[in-house]
Amino acid sequence: MKWVKRMGQALFVLLILLTAAGCTKAPCAEIIEWVDFLMINNIKYYYNDDGTREVTVEQRGDKVGEVSYMLNEHACTGHVNKNGDAAFLPIGTGIYAMKGYKSGFRVIADNKIYQVNDNPNAATMGDLLDINGRVEKVSLESAEDGSPIGDFSAKAASEFIQELLPLSHIGFDAIYKKIKHESGIFLRVHLQDGTSFRMVYYPKANAFTEGAFGTERLKELIMTQRQQIKAAAGL
């Protein structure tokens, strides 16, 4: 009888342990390929890997936050992004303002530049992109491999920025249904500090992936420059 009692006690303890283990978050069954992003102050930033270099100490401003959760190998498909999340940056990684830019546009983490992808507080494209007075040139890239094709004229580049920044920023989700079946035109905005970033424009929808619909003048400007640049390149 004592043996039976001890077995019963052991089974009870085992049941408690199994129940506790069941409450622990299980590893994800799927393999997820995360985009290198971070999120603070409700703003999502992506690592600008093709248009920037490793930053210097002089470029790093005040600390604006830090990573509190790393998604890679921890989060599953249904994870809802929140402030402090980062795809690949370890917990405790400092996030800093980048000197010369508003922190809502660019921040620095792990000596890399992260640029805004979505800012729910941005009413215009100018609020989203802190580039007014900072643009060196605008160029056209191949939609097949991203290689450069040619530059907008200086006058056209200036007008492009003037038309772009006042546009209402409505976010990517609001334009997705209009652009999802259309091929985009790859544009690159080059800034005076030597960095750059790509914008994708969809002419039929007259929309940008950054979350804005263009004006008719902006559409005319882009398509005219595209035609002239491709003709000059023999394409």
C-alpha cells in the first residue's frame, strides 16, 4: 500500500510538471525568414542595407530606446509587433538618433542605419521622410536587378521632391489593393550625405509603396523622365 501511495504521489508531481511545461511557450514549428527591422515609439524601421554604410561614432546621437525582444528563433508567425521588438538585434541593444535627421526617419542600432517603413503619426510624405533640402539627385534603377540606369535632370529631381513631400501619407495597407497586381518602377533618392534609399512607384495606381497616391503632375514627371533615361541608355 505504501508503494502504491508513493507511486500516486510521484504521478501527481509528474502531472504538475507536465502541466507547467504545457504552459511554457513551445518552439515554433515553422522556419521564418524575418526582415531586418526594429520598432520603437510605434514606428517601424527597416535596415537600409543597400543605400548606407556602417555608421561612425560621430553620427550617433542620443539614445532613444533599446531592444527588449528579438524575434529571430523566438517569435512565431502570429506574433504582433510591439515597441522594443527587433528581428535580429539582441535584447539590450541600444537604439540611437542619427545626427542630422529626425529620429522618426532614421535611427542607428548595432552601427547600422534603420530607416522608417511605417509611421502612423506621419500625415504627409514630408512627415515620413526627413529629406527636404537634403536630396542630391534622383535616379532610375532596373526593376529586374536594381542596377542603375540613369539620373533625372536636376530640374526634374527638384520638382519630384517638391511634388512628393506634400502628398498625404495613408500607409501601405491603404494602397496595397491598388498595386498588388502591378509591376513597379524603381527609383532611388540620393541624399547629400552619400546615403540613398529606394522608392517603388506604380504608374497605373499612381502610388508609392511608402503609402501615398501621387498627383497627375508627379506621374507625368516620373514617366517622362523614365522614358528619356531609358532612351538615352538604349533600352
